[in-house]
Amino acid sequence: MTRLGNKSITAGHFELLIDGHKTTAFLKQIEGGWSRANVVDDAVGADQNRIKQIATVDIDPFSLEFGLAGANDLLQWIKGSWSRKYSRRNGQITHADFDLYSTYQHEFFEALIVETTFPTLDGAAKDGGYVKCKIQPERVVTKKLPPGSPRVEGIVSPKQKMWTPSAFRFNIDGIDDMKYVNKLDSFTITQGIKKLYTGAGRFPQIEPTNIKFPNLTGTISLQYADKLLQWHEDYINSGAADPKAQKTGSIEFLSPDRKQTIFRINLYEVGLNFAAIESATANAGQIKRVKFEMFVHRMDLDGQGALGFE
């Protein structure tokens, strides 16, 4: 039973600071960042009795879900990670009660970006779009704050309403009709890390390793898929070796009226590894589409649009 006079800490009131600066992005969700013990189970003695004990300790990554508008610092951090210009950041998450007074502080140190996930882009989508990001710290400190601590502040960019996953354009050089792609599935860029347990430190040091760019899958109306299917015929069925087998492209995030590019992901050395007409059903009235899958060697972020995080 909750005692009278105590204010519960609400899950909807929190604030993120990175290197001492409050993020102006709309934060939909934050979780993780807690230490976790790795337990070993050994058999000892002639009776093979089982003994469990803590061997090493890790820290779970923080998971953030945020809107792109106002997320300049987060986007620059992600951009540097993708181009292997790694930077380690310190920060803190402050949790608050119903009256927005700070009650609990969760600090992190020497963190790296380890995962970035973009949502499914679908011309029929109606909800707003958010990016998911995971950051891996080397060390965390948690503490309860005294009564009367400062309030958290909600700072949200008005540009957030500009970004929706239904307004996008997919471009592949030499195949103009790819702009009619109606759907791209969610995709995740992953930064590998290596954990090094050294010296007397309880928690491991983390070092970045390789970065993995995912395949892109999507659909396009068969009416606009002629050049896509020709690409499939030339470089998969026929096996022709040609520099044109790999192309450049981009994913553009557009304003609701589709007249302005507000954000872009550039794609390099894009190759096609699958294309097929989707299953046909007798007397079905839906549009016949082609499903495709492409591999990408490299991606980078381009913030020259309306979001302008450069």
C-alpha cells in the first residue's frame, strides 16, 4: 500500500542529457543500462555437487526510441559511427514523479552507438515514425535524488510532425521507376564491439569492431518493375560481370506533402540479390507487386534537408 504523501515515479516523465546537453528530440521510450551478472554453474568434488557463482559482470545497452526532428546531436553521433569516426559519450537519464520533480538519476560513461533501427516505410502508414537506437556504456552510476530536486523539462522540436514513414522515396541510379516503391521493411545497422576484461576493473572495456549494413527488402507495383526485373535477369540469371551490377541510391524521408526532402540515407554499392512477383490469388483485387531484396556495402546520413543537422 502506498503511504499518503508519497508521489509515485511515473514511467512517462524522464529526461536525457548527453555530454551535459539536453536532447531536443522527442523521446518516446528509454530502457536498459543496468548491470547484469553472468553466473557459472560448476560441478565440484566426487559427488559432483553444483555450485553457482558470479563470474563476470556486464552492462545491458540503453535502448532509445526518438523522433528525428531536434535529434541533431544523436544523429551526428550515429553518422560518425557509420563512417567509423567513433566517439564515446557520457550522459544521464533523469526519472521524475507526476509533478515532474527529479527523483532518480542514471548516469552512463564512455558509451558507443551499437545499433540503429529505422522503422518500416509504408505508403499506407498513418502513425508517426521513430528511430530506435542502442548505446553501450562502459560504466553506469545510479542514485536516488533528494526531495525538492529540479524538475525535468520537455523540449520538443516543432519539426517532429514533419516526419512520417508514409512519406518517403527510394532511389536507385539508372532505375527511375524505383521512386514508386510503396514499402521498405524496417532495417538495422549494427556496430560490433569487443568486451575486454582487464586488470582489477569489474566491468569490461568496450572497443568497436566491424559495422554491418543490412539488406533492404521492399515491394513495388509490377507496372513499374520492368527495369528491376531486367536487372535481375542480367546479373542474377545471366551472371554477367559488369560494374553496373552495383549501383548507388538513397532513401529520402519527405514532408507530408511530398514536396521537400527532410532527411536522407545515402546508399553505396547496392546490389540486387532477389526479385520475384508476389503470390497471385484468383479473383483478388489488390495490386500485383514485385518483392525485392538488395545488399548494401555502405550507408551514410545526409542531413542537408529541412532537418538540417549538419
